Amino acid sequence: MHGTHLFEVLDLTDCHLQQSIYPEYVSSQNLEGDFKLEIPVELGSPRSVIISEPIASTTSTPERKPTCQTLSLSTLPPLLIHLILPPAYPIHKPPQIVSIRATHVWLIETAPLQEALLELWQAGEPTLYNWVEYVRTGDFLEKMNLVSSNHADIIMCVTFITSLRAFAELYP
């Protein structure tokens, strides 16, 4: 019984710490440990974001050439992360990631991000703050090979241009 109580205290401490530091990023939470985060990717200074449409969208009309556009952005659309904190978190188990998706569909492949987040977890250590910082600061972009190897200030996205163009108009 004492061990279970310790898990609950650590779990609540991590959740409360998260809500006190980044209350605007917690979109919902319930008592069962179900957590939904909405985390914007803040790049600091404006960076060039090269957007190209997925190849599949251009193959349906072979005469159409892939479209590419460059935007200057200091923020990327938020990532929505749905996770569950299991009863043995953080001592023995990491948070369970239910889903990750990007608003404005700018990040199509999320499995590498999920792997990277799970690699950050260390047994016995609360991890929500580290996860939020990893996403918020854009540190994950390099791990996902979205940062140009030649120019660190260039980010490459494969998405539908209208999605990020609409975002850029909302957040110039």
C-alpha cells in the first residue's frame, strides 16, 4: 500500500508541476492519469521553413510538379500529445503515449518523436516537464532530420502548403 501511495504522490507532483509551469499547454486532464497537452514549437528567432508537398499529392496528376515554398516563422503549429500516466509512473514505467499529431498537419510522421520522448524517460524521474521542453524548444526537429544539415537555421517540412500558409497568416 505504501508503494502505491508513493506512485500517486510522484504522479500528482509531476502533474501539478506541469500545470504550474505551463498551464496553457494542458488542454485536459482527468483523475485516471489521462493527459492531453497542446504544445507550440517556439523556435526563438525567425527561421526559414521550407515546405514541400508530399509526393503522393502530386502523383495523382503527373503533369503537376511538386510545390515548394519558404516561410519565415518563429513558431510552428502546436503538437497535440495525448498520454496516460500509468499507476507505476514515474518509478517503473514511462507515460504511455496514446497519440501525437500536429495541428495544421505540418508533422506527418510522428513515430520518431514518440521514440525520442520515450528515450528521455528515466526510471524514478518525473518526465513531463522534460517532454514539454523538448517539444516547445524544437529540440526534436534535429532528431527527426527536419533541420538542414548544411544550415541549422533552415527547417524542412513535407506537408500541404496551404496548411502552413494558413498558420503563418494567423501567427506572422
